[in-house]
Amino acid sequence: MSIARFSPFELLLLKSRSQVDTATLLLLAWVLVHRQHVSEGQRRRRLAQVTAQFRHGHELGPVMSIAHSQDLQAIQLAAEVVRKECGTERSLSVIHQAITVATDDGELSLANHYILRFLADLLGVTPMTLNTLFKELTGTPLGNPEDPSRDVYWQTHDPDYHARKAREAEAAEQQHQQANARAEQQQRKKEQRHQQKQQKQQEKQQRQEQARQAREQEQQRQREQTRQQEQERQRQQQQREQAEREQRRSRDHSSQQRSRQQDSRQQHRQQRASPPPPDRTTRALSVLGLTPGATRIEVRHAYRRMAQLHHPDRFYSESEQQVALASARFQRIKNAYDYLMQTY
């Protein structure tokens, strides 16, 4: 299974030397991050002090990060690990430690009030047992948490709440009025700019019309000039192509003459040489201009040389009779080559 599919807390559990200690560490860190008027450094030092005997084997930073992220799935998993692995005794120990770190300064925050009840429920600790532990540790009973949704709560904890809200509402109304005034002023300026823009647009259109007429005249002149230049280029191109055809025809003619001279010299040498034995291999070698005993590589090189010299495409500008003769000669060369390749 890919590591990317595990959550940060699950990865931490996999690396931990003691999953129970790591789970307890996260539950206590969750309580500490909801302590009021406490710096992050103080939270970490307090957590390290409380868990000095733990055997988790990893840093506290990742645990504090998970606690700050309010990952309830990680919290539930941690409580499940503690309840499954340790039972009631360890669950009571975790609640005991949670009450301790939540009330170090003698004051229980509203968030931790709910968190202690939530942890007790996750760990299977009854509300009566929680109240008993809380009273034993703090000397005062764990009362019902206050309701932040009621005005009484804010009158007690923040007497200036309603006055501040009224001031904020008045400031918001003033901002709204100022925004409306600015919007009206901007609208008037926008209308003035629009009128000026229309006037400038009309003047610009007149100038553009004049410029367009001038461009059309200039373009017409350039098109005429371009047409004349194109005609001149085409004439020069035709002259160059005619000259190239003449050069190719001259080179082909020279090549044909050399080929005929070579054929003549080869026939002369063959006539002067002793007549070959009347077998097919010797005749095939003779067609390629080779003598008996030639190697396969020599046959291939001779075939390529003869094919270049006698290919019918080289005689396309000659008469039909010469083209037919060249085709027959090339066919003899190819037949001889094919036979020798099979024989060798």
C-alpha cells in the first residue's frame, strides 16, 4: 500500500515505538493547544514534562501540528488506540493527565470544558467518574459549561460586547454611506470621461478614415509593383529552370557516351580474352564485367556500378529504341545479379 494513503497521525503511529504513548501524547496536546494565555513554547515544555516517561521515540513537533489542525479523525483514532490497548485503567490515567494540563493555571477554558467531556466519552469514562476525578484534582466540581450563544455569557466575560457591536455597526453604516458617495462621484466622472471619449473617438475615426484612404492608395501602388516584380521573378525562374534542364541533358549525354565507351572497351577486352566456359555462372559474371572466382562482395559492387550506368531512367531524353535497349540491358544485369546471389 502506498504511504501517501496514510494520514500524518497514522504515519506517526507506524514509526512510533509505543503507539499507546503516541496516542496519549496527541490527546494531551489537543488539550494544551486550547489553554488560554499560554505561548507555544510553554505548551511544548509542559507537554514534554508530562510525557517525560513515554517511549514514543519521536519529536513533539508533528504531534503539536496535528493537534493545532483540529483533526477529529486523528483524535478519535488516538482514543481508540488507548481504549483498545490499555483498557479502563489507562483511560482513567489519560483523563487524569488531561485534567492536570487543562487546569494548571486554575482556570478551565470553555473549549477544554467540552474537550474533557468529549475525551471521557471517547475513552469510555462516565460523566460521574469524570466529575469525581476533576473535583479530586482541582478541589471544585466540574460544572456545566457556559453557553456562548447567550447574551449572559458575553455580558459576564465581555461587558463591552454589545457596545462594541453597536460601534462596529455604526462604523459599517458610515463606510456604506461613504462608499455610496464615492460610487456616485465615480459615476459622474465616468460619464464625463465617456463624453470626452466619444468626442475623441469621432476625431480619431475621421483621422483613421483619411489614413485608410491613403493606405489603400499606397497598397494599390505596392500591389502593382509586387505584380511586376513577381512576373520578373517568374521569367528569371523559367530561364534558370531551362538552363538547368540543358545542363542535365548535357550531363546525361556525356554519361551515356562514357557508358557506351566503357561498354565498348569491356566488349573489346572480352573479345581479346580467352572465350569463357559455356556455363551459366561464367556468363552471369561476364554480364557484370567480372571474371570467374569473384567474391560475393565484388558481385554486389559490380551490380551497383552497372545499375547506375545502365538504368533506363538515365535515357529518358533519348529515343524509344535507346530506352528499350537500356531496359533490356538493365534486365540482363539484374538477372545475372539475382542468379549469382542465389548461387553464392
